[in-house]
Amino acid sequence: MPRGVRDPLRPVSKMPNPMNLPLTLGIIVLVMIVIAIAIEVSRMRSATLKRVRVSSAPPRRSQHLEKRMLSAFQGPRNEYGDCFAEFSVWRQADSTRMDVRTKGEWQLLNMFTKSLIVRHLWQTLQGFVKGTVLVRVDVGAPGAILWNAAQNEHFDDKGVVAPWIPVKGRTGTLISGPGR
């Protein structure tokens, strides 16, 4: 039979040439891989945008933390008088900040005692939240104190226990005074 002429006895196959099957499967797999990559890139980009939106959101006042922190001020108030004017706790993403304003009695305390009080406030707030914690006392005023994890790590309390913390056998320590 001459070339180009179909043999009438031979059936016409509607199936593609079996030699093209690996090529077809390869193209299908390649398209699936490209779609999977596009989905993953899209997911990662949206997570990054969400993270940026959360971190750039303004801080929110946390009134439930303020209520929990009230008891932390009680010990220093009983020991040194009412030296705190007001305080507020602010949350932003995974960080927490407490701003404290003080009264005149605060200025009568020495720096070591002030540091003990601020460390106590920082440790109490640190126990309530996850993430970074920052305590700012009298921001913008002379003698302002900024307390964070690094400050806490480097603070040498010289073995002195804060006088408002109940500890067995406290009498005669540097702060409590003799027989107190």
C-alpha cells in the first residue's frame, strides 16, 4: 500500500500514541508542582503581611493586667508610703509595657530601693505575660527608670530581699532594720 493512504482493513485508533503518555504525565506533574509552589508562596506572603500588620498596630491598654498588677504595688506602698500616682499597662504584639508615674515620696528613696521596687514590678508583670516586658518609671523626667530583661539580669541586689516579701527569719536585714 502506498504511503499516506490508509488501509481500509486496519481499525482507526482514537487513543493517542502510547509514546506520548510519559510526556503527557510529565507535563501534568510539572503543572501540579508549579501550582503547589504558587500556593505556598501566596501563603507565606500573607503570613508576612499579617505579621507586619500586627506589629505595626498601635498598643492597646490592657485593663485586665492592670487589675492583676494592683496587688504588686501593695507591698511597696505599705513599706514606703503612697509613692505611686498612677500606672498603665499596654500590649503590642508580643511585648508588654507598663508606665508608672510617681509622687514626691518616690524622690526620697535611694536608687537601690527604687531598683528593688521596679524589679519587683517587672518580675510580677513578667509572670503574667509571655514575650518581652518593659517597665518605665517617670518617662521623660530626670531620674527616669527603664527596666527590662537585660537590666534585670545585670542588677546586683547584694542578697537583700525586698522588705515587703514575706520570708522566714527576715529580722535584721539591711532594709528591714533591727528587730522589725
